[in-house]
Amino acid sequence: MTCFGVLPSYQDKELLSNRPYAGLDHKGVGQLVEVGVEGRRSTKNKLKIGILGSYGGEPDSGKSFHRIGLNYLSCSSGFRSEVPS
């Protein structure tokens, strides 16, 4: 059984959104990224940190990564995203 076998039951219980892979899980993965960025920057404050892949092109995820303090986002040319200001 793959993870997709359990997705419908998780979605029915509202443990996951209808499209769990379409964007960043802000409460879970987003917090882990934030802890990692804060921890690393506490010892090397000028470290450049970014993200690669489809999450970099998803607008809401991009805004969250900007808020967390990532320096750059990189995504494939098939994605279009607003640049957070």
C-alpha cells in the first residue's frame, strides 16, 4: 500500500487538505523549516538559505518561506509565482 491508500481517510477526518502536495504544510513542515533556519542562523547569521523545487513556485509557500527568512526560491520554468516584497 502506498501513502495514497490512506489519503482519503485522512482527508475525511480533515487531517489533510484536499491537495496535500500542492503547497507547504505551514503548521508542520513550515515550522520545521523555521526551526532549522533559526538554528543555523544563530551560529552563522550570514548563511544563504533557499529552497528548490515546486514549493518555490507556489505563491503561498513562497510567502511563508520569505517570512521564515529564506534568501531565495528556485523553481522550474513551468511555475509562475509572485515575488514577495
